[in-house]
Amino acid sequence: MRPILRQPDPNPLPRLATPGERLGWIFNDRNLYRRKFMDPPPQPDMVPKELVERLDKARSQRGRRVALSLGIGVGLAALIGCCGGILTAWLSDAPDGPPYGLVAFLAVVALLAGIGSAVYAAWLPGQARKALAEAQARARQDYERDHAAWDARREWHDQAQQQAVDAMAEWAAASPSPGTRRVDIIGGTSYGWEAVLTVFGGSLLASRGPMTLVDFTGEGLGDELIELASTTGRSVSELDLGRFDLVAGLEPDELVDALVEAMHGDAPEATRAERSQDAMLLRDISAVIAPDLSIARLIAALRVLTGDTDQPALSDAECERLIRLHQDEARRVRRIEAFLHPLSDTDAVAPAAADLTCLVASGEGGVAQRELVKDLTMQWLAHQVRHTEASAGSLLVLGADDVHHRAIERLSNLCERRGIRLVLFFEHLREESLRTIGGGEVALMRLGNHQEATQAAEFIGRGHKFVLSGITRTLGGEDTHTLADTYGESETRGGSNETIRTGRHISRRRGTNWSRTRNWSQTESVAQGTNWSDASAAARVYEYAVEPRVLQDLPEYAMILVKGQGRGSVVQAVEVDPAIVTLPRVSMDPMEPQPLPDPAEAVIPATRQPSQVTVSQPQPLTATDSSPTWSAQDRPNSHENHPTGHPKVD
């Protein structure tokens, strides 16, 4: 979907009422999809080496060649002159006379040849320089032509990349996964909750139709959502929970269950008998005053049982029937009356049907009254969901911290069966909310308390990561030096005597030979050796996917959404500021993550979008190929850690 470039609008609230559930927006860094122009730039051609060598040779040998040429020319001319002189002397008596002209001509030719050779030797460097300059000029022209073509291709590539990036949305909607039963929002400030109500509530109104908003905070956080609904032509009904009869319209059994659950909640097992006795007493009272059940009539019936029979809300017959009930239950009746007394001024009115129904706690009264109102409201909501005829719709509860987890689970199951989106806001991550969250997707906002932040980090999960645990370095060496001298000497002596008789002549020969051999050698050997090793050990650690400190330092309009993806889960960094809708390139629909380019081709190397990290991705139990396969989102990179790094909230 191509993003829409929006023009300034004085009232951007109606834009939030666009179909499609949106908790906020995820920043999509478009620059991560830019690809580098991979063609290498052209390189200038090398000038032929022989031209450079020719110029160097001509320069270096110019003087010698000039001198040699001149010397040879002058020498030849002198030699010819000398030889010609001798020749002319020999031929002085010749009839034609001496050949003076020929000798002079040959001498001049030799001299001119020497001068010409010297001029040629002096001219050679210039010619070589000219040839080299012409070759350099041709190489420069070829390089400029190739570089211009390369630059044109690079500019076209950059323009294509810019067009592709401009066509991408910069903000994509963050929505719950399909099939999510409910959304739990933990932490945050009042401004953050108001922003979530405006963004998420506006999308729910447009997507699911009628909405019921219950605000236990007493701060009127739904005012902007009410303005959005009114601006878009939707009807709004707003009631004060302190003045609203929360038991009106209930069946007797429903009334008894609601009151007993509100009074006892998760009481220890030792109070089961009291729960049963209170239920029996309330059931008998309800049977008398039914079918017109209300808080006022119930309190009046309890007062009749304590002896105060002047109750205008009841008829005489009802008073007589009540007097005959439980004559010995005065203490129990007093306790129930005291429990319901804070609601004695409620009005027997029901909220009118509207597109947006807001039930707001005023924040007045004591703690007991607020807790009672909260418990009864949850029971009333369960009754409304159970008996509603229309499916779909949405139910938002602000400040569900002190509601019993059994009431939340019952309401959640009912909403799931009826197809109603349930959104619960918890200010703190404490005992009750810890026992409750996890029934759907969880969104975490700023958590100021470090213990709550630690609990939230534990909920998000941990991941395995390999870190350097130790380094072992060894350095050693050896040095061997050997020197050996060898000396030897031998001497050999010998001789021979020989007498030869020839006729009368006798000759004698005597010979002596002697030899001495001496040898000497020296051998030196040197051996040097160095050994070096560097070993590192990596340990597998198990650490938080999101550190608690990150949750404590979240901006006011930032949210970390933990959502399911397949059989695993991912963490997304979400912005809930309603003003984002006024920015350009904002998509009101979620976008499937596109594969990032290979880090070697990317302008900004990355293996995943920094706004989303994978926490867990279970492997199938069946036998598969053991060789890992990596997608573009999960390709390991030597410059980044395992995808269990901290999410960046931009």
C-alpha cells in the first residue's frame, strides 16, 4: 500500500476513526532498504610501459648519443682528410691530378652525418615525450567517457532507490495478531493512556462498532475519545458509576453471585461457610423483592431485617415476608448492609444505547466504596456481555489493578465467545495483574518501579546469547646455538730405484714421492623457534530480551508490544502519539516486514528492523535438516548481537 502524503489539517482526530485495529505505529526505517551501487568506478588506463621506458632512455642517453654522433662525424671527417692527404700525395703524378674534391666531399659528408646523428639524438626525447602525451590524452579521454557513463548509471540507480524508498511507508500500524482474545496494557502515565484510548479506541469504533469504556481512574481519560466519536457523528452516552444502579436488570442468581463475589473475592478457604451463608441470605431476599431488583430495594430489604420496617421502596407484603426470614441473622444482615451502604444513593437508570458508552468513576468516596463499585461493575459487565444480542464490539477497562483475577478471566471468556475485543489497562504490575496478564497480547508502557520492571522483563522472556568468557594467551620460544671444529692431517712418503742396462750402457733411476694432506672444517648451526597461541572461550548466557532499565526509561508515548508470531513471539516498539497521523508516509494498515538487503549490498548494513526483535521461535519437533537456514531478517552478522538485543524506541 502506497503511503499517503497528507496535508495539514486543523482537526486530525477524524483520521483516527479509520477501519483497522491500531495500537499505534511502528517506525519503519526506509533507509535500511537502500542498496549501494555495486559497479566499481572505472580506473584510468595505464600508459604503455614501453613509451615511458622510451622517454626515459631517450633522456638518459641524449647527451651520450649527441657526443658520440659528433665525435664519430668529426673523427670520420678527420680520418677521411688524413687518408685523402696521403692518397693525394701518392697520386700527385697522376694524369688527372690529386682527387681533392672527392676527399673534401667525403669529409663533409661524414661531418654532416655526425651532425645529423647528433640532431636526431637530441630530437628523440621530444618525440618520445609527444608520443607519451598523446597516449596519456587518449587514456584520459577514455577514462572521462567511462566515468561519465558510470556516473550516469550510478545516478540512475540512486534515483531508482530514492523512488523505491519514497514509495514506502515510514510509519506502519501496529495491530494485535489475528485471533487475539484480548489486549492487556501495563504501566504508563495518564497522558499515555489517553493517547492509547484516542488511537486504539478510534480504530476500534471504526472497526468493531459499539464500544463500552469503563474508567476507574476518576481522571476522565476518555474525553478525547468522546470528542473523536462526536466529531465523526457517533452517539455518546456518559454515566457516573457512583450514581448508576449496577444490579438493575440482574436475575436473582446473578445478583447473588455478583454481591458474594464482590464481598469475598479470593477469600481463604476458611470463609467458604460465610460465602455460602451470605449467598443463601441474599438469595432469599432476592426471591422476595424480585423481579424489581435494585440497590435501593435491596438495602431497604436489609434494613427491614434489622427492624426498620419503614421503607418506602418496599410494599407491606414484601416487608412481612422479609420479617419472617432469618430472624437470627441480624449480624450478618448488618454486615451486608454496611457493605452496600455506600451505594444507597444510586439511581435506578440504565445507560442508553449509544455507539460509545462511557462509565466513569468520579473518584469520590472511600476506598471501600471504590472497590465495591469496581467489583460490581465487573459483574455487571459480565452480565451485559452474556445477555447481549449483537456480537463484535469492544470493551475497555481502565484501572483494572484491584479487580479479582477470577472476575477478569470470566469476563475474558465471555468476550471471547461473543467476539468482543477486551482491552484491560493496569497501572501497576502487581499480584493481581501478574495472575491475570497473558490471556492475550500484552503492551508494556513506562514502569517506574524497578521490581515491576523486572517482572515485566521476566514476562517478555529471555534469550540465549554467546559472549566471550575468557581469553588464554601463551608465548614461548627456544634458541639453540651449536659450533663444531674438525681438524685432520695425513702424510705419505714413498720412493723407487730402477737400473737399466743397454749394451754397455747402464742407467740408474731413483724416484722419491712425498705427499701431505691437511683438512680443517668448522660447522655452526643456529636454531631459533617461537611458539604463540591465542585461545578464546565463549559462554552461553541467558539474559533478558528487554532489560528492566529500558522499561523504566520508556518515553511517555512509547509502548513495547509483545505479540505472537506463528508459534513464537516478537517484541515491537510502538509509538502511540495521535499526532503521528499528521505526518507524511503514514500507513493506517499494518505492513508485512520486507526482507532487508544483504549487508554487503546495503547502504546501512542491518539484519533486522530495529523496531522489532524476535524473542522466541520454537523449532518443530519432527526431524528436520540440521543445517540452519537464515532469512534476510535473521541472518547472523559479526557486527550485531543475537536478535535478543534491546529494542530501540525512536
